[in-house]
Amino acid sequence: MDELIAPLLKHLDRENPGDVVGVYLYGSASTSGLRADSDIDLLMVTHRSLTAPERAALVSLLLGISGWHGHAERFPDAAHRRPIELTSIVIADVHPLIDTPRCDFQYGEWLRADLTHGHLPQPTNDPDAVVLLATTHSACRVLRGPAFGDVVTSVPSELLRKAVLAVIPDILEQIGGDERNVLLTLARILVTLDTGQIVSKDAAAEAVAQTLTTTDRDLLERARAGYLGMITDDWTGLTSRVTELAHTLADRAQQHCSPRCAL
């Protein structure tokens, strides 16, 4: 992993896009360890918004070092690489922290088709940024700059609960072709609503699976086993069942949250 992100860190040191405050590794890479299909999740905090040339340079670099096995047909040259997700946030945009803070720049492999056609990620207000910040607070490795808690204040629990509820509609739109991740993400949302904490996807699936009927439990356990690399999880013919379970979990999340934290 360190070898993979070394070119990115060298670029940030040399070019200093946005006047970098800090760079942080979060997610599974900083907690339970990278899984076979895990992204390398990076958060960059800057003093100012990135310029168009800075965005273009980052995209060009990341297209060359990041990838995903799912690109085998469309982008075969990138199919052997591990995916990198880089999110950049301007420090002034999270002070104070609001329901939908501005994400200044984001690179992820789901954007590759647009990025290869010249699209540059633009600033956007996104409730998922709150979840990202909370995840980074829960565990991260400092790659550049001061401790994350010295840069960004902690996320209030009610704000986190609002944020995880707000991202559910987008998650439900991604079921086809991303069955495993949808189920695991919804399981983690349920655990966050219940405990106020962000846990690993496999831990969330293990906890939520115990509350499901046998058929639904089998689906969630399949997703967990696939995430852990214990099986090759083939979802062929299961999308309708996954869709039904995903909506069940989403409904449970909406019912779980008290009126004071609903949007």
C-alpha cells in the first residue's frame, strides 16, 4: 500500500495543491487491514479550493496508479490495480460543520469513465462528507500534517445520524452490480444509528445478521464472507433478493432513528 500511494504523496509534497494542511489514511487500511477489494481511502484537508490545473494533475496521476478489478472489460490496463479514493476538503468548509459540507474534490474508480473523457471533479455539497469525517476521526493514520483532531473538530452524534440517513437513497440506487457493498454499507448504517459509532463492514454485518431471518441472514453473511475474501461471492440471479433485503434494512434505519434526528 505504501508503495502504491508513494507517487501521490510525492506529488502533494511537490505541487502542494490547495495549500495542503494534512493528508490522512482512513477506513479499513487504518483499522482491520485492507481486504482483497478494499479501497485505499485518503482524505486531504487544504487551506483553499483546488484550481483547475491542480484538479487535472491529480486526476491524471490517479488514473495511472489507481484501478479496480471490475474494469477488466472496459479499462483492462487498470484492472490489476487497487482502487484509491481521494477526497479533498477545504478546512473553512467544515468550520462550522453543517449537514452537507462541501467536498472540494473527489477521485474514485466509479468516476473513471467520466474522468478519462476530461471531466474534472468539482466542489459539491454532500452529506457523505460528514460520514467520511467521522470515519477519519474514529481511526486514521497521519500521512502528512498534524493529528486529524487538531485540524477538524469531532462530528456531533446527531449530525452523524442525519448524514447516514441522508445517503441511503443514493445507496439504494447502486444495488445492481454492487450488491455486496450495498448490503454491508446499510448494515454499518444500522450499527451507527444504534451505537453512534462507525465500525468495520464485516463487524457491522456480523451484528446485523443475527437480527435477520434465515434467508436474509444468508445474504448478509455471503456479503461479509466475500468482503473478507473467504469466498468468491457471485450475485448472479440474486439481485431481486438483495434489493428486497436492502429496502428492509433501509426501512429499519428510518424507523430506528428518532424524530429529532430525522431530516
